[in-house]
Amino acid sequence: MLLQDALDGFVRTQARHSSEHGKIAEACMEHLAYYLLGYSDLFDDELAESDESPLDDWEQSLDSHMTDLMDGDVEPPLSLYDLKLEQLEPSHIRDFFGWFLPREQGGDAAAIVEYAAVMRDWVKFLTRKRRLDSSQSLAFLSALADIEPDAVRVAKAARLLFHFARLGLGMPAHARGKPFSHFAEGHARIAEIGEHSVRLKFDSQADDIGPLVLSADILSLLCVGDVLDVELGMRAGVWLIVDIGPVYPESIYVEAEEFEDIPKIT
């Protein structure tokens, strides 16, 4: 069975059940398709072939592609119709919920819960249709059960961190009005969680950053090893959150690297 047909057939059944079910199922499957096409390893063979070309060949190929584009003669894009259902693995479900949805949905924990329910219904649908056997079904559902709590947890943490940063909380009185003296920006891993603060670490650096004071509600949602997509600034000797993006659970590996320092005017 083609993977795209497996998605479309399920969405049609949900739409017949109710329009609301159909909308949620369609949104979930569109996100899943986008992840599988753009970020999964299912098309690695095609990408590897293009990456191995020498630079001159790559430039010539690019010129040829641009010419074809102008002429309206372009190769069709990657498609889930090129894949079979059996190529989908539990690890794809795990990465979809643990990495892709926190990245795309930000702090929308409710959407992740809805999508997890859709995913369970999809696996059960495919099992009833005998497209998955009992062992495959169990593997998919187990992967989902393992990652869903972490995905919901970090989504909640990301939302609270966003408002914490926007409201300028955690800033002591002596730091107000002082200029920033240093910035650190990138994927920072939580190295330590204290009673009132965390310490962060970039994998490429030896020194920790912190303490970074956070509220008790936020600290209760974080775990050592979680990765924050964050911009930090030091003001009057205190580290503060300048901007915050997704939070990724420790169970999903995200390389914790500091981005190149960007000059800022403060």
C-alpha cells in the first residue's frame, strides 16, 4: 500500500464520521506528510546522490535546473506516492511528535494531544484494514505512548517561557536599565535544575551558562537534557532570556550548538 493512500483513505473515513474529526485528521496528516517529505530519512538516497557531486558538477546541474525552470520543464517534487506504507517506522512517529511538532506548533500542547489521538486512530484503522499486523501496530502505539507525554510537557514549557521572556520576568531590580554586555544564542541543553534556576550548556563549549532564574511553574516542566532554542543576554552580571523558540525533550537528540555571535545594538 502506498503511504499517501494510507493517509488519504483514513482522512476520508474521519470526514465521514464528522466534519470536526475530518479537519483535525487532515491537519495532522498534512503535518506528518510535510515532516516525512522534508525532514525524515525516507528520501536520504535521493539526497545523497546529489550531495556527492563535485562542486563544478553541482553548479552545472543548478544552471541546468534553472533553465528547465524557466522553460516550465521541472522534475516532479518528492512525493509520498513514491513510498510504501511499510517504509514508515516507529522512529518516524517518535521524531514527528518529539521534534517536528514542538518545532512547528511551538507551545500548542492541545494540538499535540489532538494529533496523538488522530495517530492512534490511524494505526488502529490500518490494523483493522490488515495493512499493519499486530506487532507493527504495537510498535507504533508504543513509540507514540513513550513520546507524547514529553512532547506535551515541552510544548507547555515553551509557552510559559515565551510569556516569561516577553514580560521581562526574572530580572532583578539592579539590572533594569543596564545595557547587555554579552549574548549567547542557539540550542542550549539544560545541564542542571536548581530550586529557582537552571544552568545551560552548549555541546560545543566547556562552560555552563547560568544561573538562569525561572518560575516554579516552568521549572516543574523542564528536565535535565532538554534543549531550548534560546537567545540569552547578560545584563549587570545576570543572564536573562531575550527570546525563546521551541523546547525539545531530552529523549529526542538535538545538537546543542551556539550560533555565531550576531552584533547587537542595545
